[in-house]
Amino acid sequence: MRRALLPFLLIAACSKGPEADLQYISQARSLTAEWALVNEQAERGHLTAAYVDTMHQDLRQQLQSTAASLTNPRSAYGRQIQAVLREPDDAPPHELRAYASKLKQIEDSLESA
Amino acid sequence: MNPLELTLGIMTAVGGFVDISQLVFSGQAGSKFGYVLISAFAISTIGIMVFSEMCGRVAAVAHQPVFSLMRHRLGLKLGLFTLIFSFLSTLITCAAEIGGLGMILNHLTGAPYAVMCIASTLVLMASMWVLPFKWIERTYGLLGLFMVVFVVAVVAIHPPWPKVIGGFVPQVPQGLSTKEMLSFSYFVVAILSAVMFPYEAYFYSSGGIEEGWGAKDLLTNRVTSIVGMGLGTLLSIAIVALAAQLFAPANVAPQIPGSVALQAAIPFGKPGLLLALLGMLFAVAGAAVETCMANAYSVSQFFGWEWGRHSKPWDAPRFTIAWIAVMLVALLIVLTGVEVMSLVEYSIVFSIVVLPLSYFPLMLLANDKSYMGQYANKWLAKGLGWLFFGFVTIAAIAAIPLYLLTSGG
């Protein structure tokens, strides 16, 4: 069993740089877009205060953990994620969407490379 | 057949169908691959219908629970291996459900996550201690019906129905890169695992024995398995469709379970949000109880201990200690700080690996005329049984490599 899995473990363990960071960029893009959606629905009065506050906490915590997992935190995507983290909880949805779109562009370009 | 009992049985199966893994994977499947993975839910649901019906029939006719069968059919060594692996996978699943409960309660009340995990575990344990089996199952199953808000939300947002219906036809999306293809394959395996979790079979067959099923209950078993699970899967499919329609264009592939509730808030505002959170709360609570009891059933049946919630807790002391211990260890796992999403992924991968070993002895017994007499599997159940056994075996072999290659999708 261990021998059979060895090639997969090696592939998984050896990747570094943008290739290895792709999953974190994808997570960060989604978390930023989720944040935008929460703020947009909150502005429309569709959400409870408890839900909005706890979602902000969870999203920020997940984004911090994603940023900490990057193998290349000084990259363009690393800086984008840090910029998202500097936003206040009630940041305008369009600003957060702009960050999510930039991260999506980086993700797409790395995927097609 | 009592129509009221039957209706309650079906509604319980519907409300109890979804758990935290299905919530997570339905949301992500819809946002990443649109409506295409609806077929994976539909096919996996036929699989769980086939095996649940078989489990219920074996329980009603041979009065044999799954782990008692396993010990006799697989032998002590392989039986023990299956017990250990399935115990660990179900324990991780139970921890994921408790973590999910903590998160949902945190979103509902704003109280700290860890406190909510502890409080919900205590409430679950109290309900398991006080309520008889039938009412444990019904309470959580029926309250889980709040999840119907997701089905109503799909109708309210007017999705492209031809695309939704087209999603029921198995297909591979065109133009995927190798990486996306691997991710798609991982999602197919994960959905199969999340829908066909082995604990569901252990819980269902043990429940049949707890309720004293006999040959007269076979029709109830068949209708509950087929109609209840068929309607239950509509909840997951609704979440896939909502994610395809609302999340995908917004670049959202939900990374935290609480985001799924937004799907009902967008069309219905605060009432939609609260109904979605309550439905998720009770559905996940039901799954936590089922996973906990499934582990206690498995160990007790394997070692031949007195088991069941039909007797008082102190009349089956080792069984009682087992379920209390499972619940407390699951809570401790959550309190170490491990992320709920990681627990969900581990439980999916572990469960699919153990699935073939869980269903193989069951199928052998259901095929055996010397045990089952006229109620042994006929050609349709046999054919479907072997077909799905083939599917879960392929998925079990592919699960770990796919998990490693795609970093969990």
C-alpha cells in the first residue's frame, strides 16, 4: 500500500512555488468572494447581525491561515491576499469583488501555464 | 402497513439524508462544475437505496446486524481490520458533524464556537440517553426538514431548468485540463462517499433490529429506502443547483459550511437564512447521533455485547459506555482546533476506502437463500448490488491518490 502511494506522495510533497500555491490562491479567491457576498446581502438587510459578525471572523481567520500556507508570500498573489486582509470587516462588496477577480486572473494564468 | 408510520419514516429519511460533508461538497460541486455533478448525486443515491434496502431486509428476515455478519463472513482478522478502519472513519465523521454543529450554532447565536461544540455535544448526549430509538431518529430527521427551504429557493430563483434536468445525465464536462479532470474525478469519488457513508448502513440495519422488524415490515423498508432517500437527495441537488446559479458567477466555491446558508438568504432574506441554518443544524445533529451510535453498534455487535437503545442505558452498559466515549472523543478531536473542512475531507477519504468491505458481506448474505429464503436478492437487487460494489471498489482504489494529487479537490 505504502509503495503504491509513494509516487503520489512524492508529487504532492515536491511541488513548490506558484504550482503548490495554486490551491491557496483558489481558496483565497473564494473566501474573498464569499466575504463580498456576505457584505452585499448584509447591506440589503438579508442577514442577521450574529451571522454577519461570525462569518467575518471565520472568513478572516481562514484567509490568514491561507496566507500563512503560501510557499511564496512575497509574490503578486501573496500581496493581493495581504491587501484583502487589511480591508475592514464591512468593506464595500465591489472592492472585495475586485480583489477576487484579480486573484481569479492570477489563478487562471497559473493554471494555463 | 400503517400509513402514518410510513409517512413519518419517509419524512425522517428525507430530513436525515444530508450531513456536513454533503453540505460542503454539494456547494463546491455546483460552483466548480455547474449542474454536471447532479448525476453523481443521483447515481450514488441509487447505490444507497440498494444497500439500505438490502440492510433493512437482512435485518428484518435474518435479524443480523452488519458487524455480526462481518465477523462471520470475513473472518476474525479481516473483520477486525474492517472494524478498526470503519470505526476511525466514522469517528472522524462524528467529529466533523460536531464541528459543523458548533459552526452553525455560532452563526445562529454569535456565541463562541468551542462553547457551542461542547453545548451541542451535551444536548445530543442527553437526547440519546432520554429518548427511545424511534424518537431519536424522528426528532432530528423531522426537524431537518427545514432544509426544504433550499428546494423552494431553487424554484424562486428560476434556474435554467433544461440545464438542471440535463445534469441528471452522466457526463464529463468538455475542455477540462488534466488538473481540472483530476479535480472532477475527486468530486465524483467524494460525492459517492458522502452519499453512501458506511455508517448509514450500520445505523439503518441496527435500527431495523431495534424496532423489531420482521417480514411484515419489508414493504415499509423498501418504500422508506427508495422514496425517503430519493426525496432526500433532492436537498443536495437543490444546493448544487443554487451554487451553480448563485455562487459560480460570483467566484464563490464555499470554503466554510456557513456560506451555504446564503443560498436561502439571497431569495428570502432573514427568514430564509434562519430556516436554512436551522435545517442544517438539525440535519447535522442527526448525522452526529447516527455516526456516534453506528460506532457503538459496530463494536458491540462485533464483540457480541448486549446492545441497543430499546433497553435502558444501564441494561447494556458496554454499549452505553461505547457511545458516550465516541461522542466525547469526537468532541476532543474538535477541541484540538483541527478545521471542520479538514475533518470532512479525511472522513470522505477514509469512508470510501472502507465502503467495499462494509457492503461485501452484506451482499453475500442478502444473496444467500439458506439465510434469506424467499426474501433473498432477486436479479435486479443482485445486478445493482454488484454494479455498485464495482463502483465503490474503483472509488476506494482511486480515493487516496486523487486526494493527494488534487490537495482535496
